[in-house]
Amino acid sequence: NTLPWTELTEGIYNVTVFVQSGGVQAQASSSFQFTSRITGETPVVSTTVHPLVALYSAPVCSAGTVQVLFWPVAGGEQTMVTSPLACNGSTSLNFEVAGMLPNSAYILQQMTTVNGTPTFGPQLSFQTGAIGYPIPTFEPVTPPNSSTSTTESVMLTSFKTTGGSPTPYPPVATDLYGKVLWYYWDPESPNAPPNGYVTRPVAGGTVLMLLSSKNIVREFDLLGNIVHESNANRLSAQLTALGTDPVGWLSHEALRLPNGHTVTLGSAERLYTNVQGPGTVDVVDDIIIDMDQNFQVTWYWNAF
């Protein structure tokens, strides 16, 4: 009975819900106005449902791009920066800022760049909270040294259990020293991490993952809110309509293509006789599934 809101541009939206139960279909729509947290020309930083993620709201700007720089008050971590957002002259710009240590004080500062010239805004304070799930301790066997590349300064790790046991830990992002900077928190599973694993981060601040227990492919934002999602049943209905096998389960991969589509990997089964020794055997294959920006199937490749 709730809908996590993932759109960060204020305005008037039309929300439509489609429901299908058996052969019955229905839909309903309602308008919703998303207003800015900015009341003047001063940026605002707010807490979120995720203890390690801040919401930074920048005032309206007419030209250039805006990024948010952030660093710990105590030092010891390099300054990090968000992806840029383009000024549009009409709405504020909102950033989910992630990559901060737990229980730590941070400074957040926006940088507006116009024609290559940066202008810095005021320095705002933000205090992160405590981690809400059990998290393992990471200890690098060989810590970073003077010859270590810091081009990729964040390590993203997922944990996967086999059989029916639950996943003990959520996906976790750490720095090169093993200090936790972010973890996946699922608003639908606030007390225990779901049984799933991250496949790829997506440019712009979302992440793709597979939830094995529910046979789901999901894209979520840094707060854990679902941005797009589909499941084996829905994908199977679209695949059979295209004339191929239904998918039994999803596994191993989901990634974003340059055209904005998402591809994931599923498996199908067929019974074949006298192809793998005598008699009838169950043969499993791979299906590559291409989904558009709304996670609707547009193309497939079936190994059968």
C-alpha cells in the first residue's frame, strides 16, 4: 500500500497503476505534485531512510552543470564527487549522495561549472548514522600503497548463499582499506537483507541486482527504492508471446546497454530424446533477454 518515490525532479506527475488478476484487467490514475525542498537560494541537505545516504538539494541554476563534493570532517578519506546534473533554469537539482563512512561528520559542497569555470557553494554539514544490517569485517591482505591505482577507489561486493538458507549479508561497498561506505538496504525487507546479489552499478546512480528467491531482476536507487523491476513470470509471458520458451529462472547477469536497454540472463528447459545418450533427458539452456527502458522485452536470443 505504499510506493517509494524515486524521481528527483519536482513537478506534477500522473501516477497510473495497472492490475491484472487472471483474465481481468483494471487501471486507475491520480496526479501527484512533487515540490522542492528549496525555498530560497540556499542549498539544503537532508537525511534519508538510508543512514549512509544524504539528499542534497541545489537551487535553480540557468547554465552549466552542478556536482556535489563531499569529504569527512576528520579527514583520512579522499574527496568524492557525484555525477553532474545539467542546470535547466526551472527546477532545483537533487542528488542522492553516497560513499560516506557510518557514524561520521561530513562536509557537502556543490560545484557549479559554466564554460569550464567552477563556482563553489556554501559548505553544509551532514552526519551519517549507524549501519542497520549485520555487515562483515573486511581486512585487505595487501593494503593500498604508493603504487596502488585509486582510479577505481570503491570495491562493490555481493554475497550469495546456496540452497534455501538466507543471504547473511547485503551487497556492500567499501574503500580500498575495507571500510564500509554503503550497503544495500531494502525498504521492503527492513530487518533482514533479501537473498540476492548485485550484478552491475549503472552510470547516474542506480544499481542492477538479481533476487534469486523471488526470481526478480531489479534496478534500485542508492536508497534501496525500486526504480524498475520484472520477474520470471512476467518475462515468460512476453517471451511466449514472441514465440519462444518461457524462462524458468534468472541468474548471473544484468547489465545496462549504451542505448538504455537492460539485458539479463535466464534459463529454459526442454525434453530431448537420444541427444545425450539413449532415452529422454531434460536439457537446460540460456536465454539472453533484452528489455527496454520500462523493462519490457524487446528482443531475445535462445540457445535452443
